[in-house]
Amino acid sequence: EVQLAESGGGSVESGGSLRLSCAASGLTFSSYWMHWVRQGPGKGLVWVSGINTNGRSTDYADSVKGRFTISRDNAKNTFYLQMNSLRAEDTAVYYCVSEMGKGAYWGQGALVTVSS
Amino acid sequence: QTVVTQEPSFSVSPGGTVTLTCGLTSGSVSTSYYTSWYQQTPGQAPRTLIYSTNIRSSGVPDRFSGSILGNKAALTITGAKAEDESDYYCGVFMGGGSWVFGGGTKLTVL
């Protein structure tokens, strides 16, 4: 059974930083693109960032480019989202998602709250 | 910037058939966009129903099907059940590693 488990969410003041982690099990982690998707309170899904299998190719939504960094450690079956210069509009549940083009698995989400 | 469009809401009777669509503000959706469909109930994480336009994820009932209709991707529910009342999102591959979601469709079964 595939499981994705986020950790590292919490509350932070505007301008602060947080690092989300996503631990994967039940899949050949190093073979999958991995993504972060967020959902603001009462809002829809928004793709945030993706990273390829070896970590050398990354992509970001314009809204987070230059502030967020995605990375992965295939030896630990874990990938990360370093979030800097956080803003109130970054408040959301952040989901880790596997290989969006091939039957994606979703984590349960981590809540990030940014107070202004 | 291309925006992905979905109907904000839709209603279907139990046992009925409904087709939700996913379009682009500029251009047509084709199989090259690898459209995925996701179902989300309140307070829960999304669940993948369809990927690569028309491939059902493991465990998804066959009343859910994906296709291309005209210039849009489509999700059809045939024989809707009360448990299908959810929010439905489409996701479209934009190249590189990037994806864009539609705004979601709130489906009511009554």
C-alpha cells in the first residue's frame, strides 16, 4: 500500500520560514516525479512545485518562485519543500503528491498558517 | 497565462449520467495534456479517479470514465450514486514539471 506522510506544518509569522517533509512508502520512490499541491481555506487545488526522479529538474508556480525550494533524498524516500518569506496568502493545506501523470497518490496534508 | 476552466457546479439525479468538462482559455485540451481527474469530499485529501485522459486509477468504479469531447477533456459519471456528491478537479500538464488545476466543480446528487 502506498503511503505519503507530510510533516513540518504549523503556524508562522509573515516573513518566516517552514520546511515540509513528505515520507513515502510502498512505491519505488526514486522512479517517481513528486509534487506539492496546496489548498487555501475554502479554495481549490493549486499546484506549487514538482521535482524529477533524480532531483536535478524542478519547477515552480509563479506565486512561489524564488521563495520556495523543492528537494528530495532518494536514500530516505523523502522529499521536501523549504518555504521562505512566507506570506498570509501561503496559508493552506499542503499535500504531497506522487507522479501526477500516472495515477497520483496523495498524502493527507499538512496545514501551514501564516499570520500577518 | 492559460487558465483551466470547469463548471462551478452541476447537479445530477441518482442513477443519472453527468459529464463534467475541463477546458483551456486558449487552445484545446488534447491527450498531450495528460488530463487527470480528482475527487475530493469535505475534509479529505483528493483521490485520483482518472489519469492520462482516460485511464481509471486502481479501485475506481467503472461508472467513472474520461475522454476528450470536442476541445475539452471530460469526466462522465454513468449511474450516479449519492456517494458521488463531491468536488471534482481536473489537472492539466503544462510541460516541464508543471501542472495547472481547474477551479473545481461541485457536484450535487439529488
